[in-house]
Amino acid sequence: MAKLTNLFEWGMTTVVDLFKEAEEAEGNQLEMVEMELKNGRTVAIALISGPYAHDMTQMMRDAKSRAG
């Protein structure tokens, strides 16, 4: 799943492309991008696919609920 982390192709990559790439991937895949915005805040994007994606998503939801 390199489409998310290939910054040179972002202008040509759609969310549908990310889903297609995830469907073709074997096993568990995790891609993350973290960037600082012009206003100094940070944005992070994660794409998780595979048998453990549901468990990983639940862990993030649990962390979000504990953080308030």
C-alpha cells in the first residue's frame, strides 16, 4: 500500500485507489503519514487493512474515548 505514502503521486491518487490497493494487499498492512500544517498543527492519516484491521480500529477508538 504505497499510494498513501508516495507523496509524488498524491495529486493523482484517489480514495478509490487506496481501497483498490488495500483489496490487493496480502496479510496485514499499515501505512501512516504525519504532516505539520501551516498553522502549526499536525495531521496524521493511517490506512490499515488485513485480518487485524478491525482490532486495530477498535484500539484507536478506545484510545480516543480515554483521551476525552
